[in-house]
Amino acid sequence: MGVFSRQKFFQELTHGCLLPTAQQGLEQVWQLLVICLLCRLLWMFGLPAFVKHLGTVAGGFYTLYLFFELHMIWVVLLSLLCYLFLFLCRHSTIRGTFLSITVLIYLLLGELHMMDTTNWHKMRGSQMVVAMKAISLAFDLDRGVVTSVPSPLEFMGYIYFVGTVIFGPWISFSSYKEALEGRKLSFQWLLKVSLSWIKSQICLVISNCVAPYLFPYFIPVYGDKLLRRWLLAYENTMSFHFSNYFVGYLSETTTTLAGAGFSEEKENLKWDMSVTEPLSIEFPRSMVEVVTSWNLPMSRFLHTYVFKSALRFGTFSAVMLTYAACALLHGLSFHLGAVLISLGFITYIEHALRKRLAVIFNACVLSKKCYPSCKHKNKKVTYSKQYKGDVHTNYFKHESFLANVKATLKTHSNENHVSGIFDMFLSTVMFNSVLSY
């Protein structure tokens, strides 16, 4: 929006950024939202299961074409490869490990040889959703959680479930099967969809119109060249964070709108899907809480299917293998890989240190908040405040570095800023895969 005085800036903000951002954001996804709603209505009818699967596949294919056009063929090829592997190895007991290796090879070959990097990165989010669904299904088959290999139509319905095929998040095969039963429309469902959509739009506006102009327009802070660099780093960090929150809340919207994302206890149905927790990220107890809250479904996926599978090699090895796998899933990016591996060291060291301090002081200073029934004598302690301050400082430094890396890698020539955000997050939405342990 050019260089303005603060008064002129706020006068131009609404018509120059806020309204265009919200309008363009809706234009990008309205067809996706309509298809999700149609899928939800289809599931409510007492139709045969194969008809529901077929409708889901059709909706997923159409959505992929809307966002990727003919490049969607590479997503389809990955899904076919995964099902072929599961079918041919249906009597094996280590399908999860071998399928993981196969998928990683496909993703790396695709980035290096199959097509140009720009278009491949745009599809990376959907590629990773497909990959993680197939990998989780393979491990569930190995562990007996899923008793038999699904039919081709059932598998494709799960893979191309329209609520998650573009922006995620990952959902398990059992969650898809439960959603397929078609729960009745309710006020709680509508309220959840509406709130998630409103939150997503607020985060989009903050990312696009507030964070990049935080200093000195919104907060009148000035300084020398060094201070300005840190302020710019903070602006990049805030923009990156709220872009992630936008994608998280948007994925909540699409998943819930399509009929998934609920929990059920006896007859009590709750539409309670949560993808991201901004407060736990902006004001974290520990770095472990940051990487857990960044994307909760992805944290569960990595914890359940990667970390637990590697735990037999030791805790430290399992943590590092999980972060390494996460880095490989994101493609051949040295900067991103370096950040993820460094996060692995940081979170493990912090976890070990806090565990030791909890024993020494008999206090609730673990990486995760203790349960009220824990046996620590010192429930509320003050000697961890300085340590928390150090955690927040290091967290800000790493997040600032990561945000600047993303800003460096973001080479959009499109003047449509919202389209640029969508393009960036279609390729990096699955950065939301840092783990908890």
C-alpha cells in the first residue's frame, strides 16, 4: 500500500486492504465450501455406502481440479501407487514402514525430476495429506486397528475426502468411516463452522493487512538499523504465524462443514475439531507446546505413527528420526530441514532438562502441564520464571529465523496478495507437521 503517514494509512486500510483481502479470500474457496456442504448433505441420506464413497471421490477430484487443474494427476498417481502397494503387500506385517519409504521416494523424485518446482510446491500440501492418510492406514492395518484392506472405492473416498484434500488436516480412516454415517444437522455444527470461518478470515486479514505494517503504523516504534531489522523479523514472524492460523481454521471449517471433525461419547456428540491453538504458540509454556499446538492433528499423526514406531531405538533417536522424516516430507529444502532438525535438538534437550528439574525441585516444571493429581509437592513455583523467559527468547529467535527463511523463499510476482497467500500455503500448508512427544 505504499508509504503513507499513519493517519493516511488508516484511512486507506479498509478499502485498500481489509475488504479486498476478505473478498478475494472468499472468492478463492467458495466453491470448496459449497462442495463440502453438498458432501455433508449427501451423507445424511440413507444411500448405500458405495454411493457415498463415489460422491466423495467425485467431489475431491473436482476440488483438486479447481486448485491444480491438470497437475492434479500427480496427486492421483500417488494415491494409486499407495493402494497398489497396500493390495500387493496385504499379507505383510510391515506395510507401514515400507509404504513410508516408497512415498518419500515418490515425493523426492517428483520434486527433482517429474515436473517444475513451482507447480510441484503448490501441490505439496495435498501430496502430503494423501501420503499421511495412506501411511496411517498402512500402520493401522499392521496393528490390527483396521482389519482388512479397504476396497478401492472406499480407499479413494478416504484419500479424496473433500473436507481435507486441499488444506488438510489429516484424519484417520476410522474418523472418515464414522463421518460417513452422516450425523444430523444441528445448531452446534453450524456454530462450529461459522466460528472457524470467522476466525480464519480474521487471521487472513491480520496476516495480510496488519502484521506487515505493524511497525510503525500500528505500534509507533522507531529505531536504528539494527532495531529495524528485529522489528522486521517480528513482522515476518507474526505474518507467518497468522497465515498458519488462517489455514488451520480454514481446514477446521471445511472438515466440519463436510461432516467430519467430531467426537462422540455415548449419545453426546461434540463438534470439537481443533487444528491449531494460537495462544499456546504465542505464549508457550515450552517449545514442546509450540510444536504440538502448531497443528494438533499432525502432531498426533507423527506421534502415533512415526515416533512410537521409532521408540525402540531410544527416545533421542525416535525424536530425531521423527523430525528427519518430517523434514523429508516437506521436500528438499535445506533451510527448512535445518530448522526442523534444530527444533528436534531443542525440544529434546528442554524435555530432558525440565524432567530433571522436576525431580530436583519436586515441582511442576515439565514441558507439558501436569495433571491436578500429579505427585509434585510444589504445584506453583516461581524459580522457573527466568527459564521461561529464556524459552520465550529462544523461541522468538528461531521463529524469526524461520519466518525470514519463508519470506526469502516466497518469490511471488502476482500482484494479487491473497492469491499469493493461497499459492504459498497450498505448497507449505503441511509445514504444520512438527511433532509432539
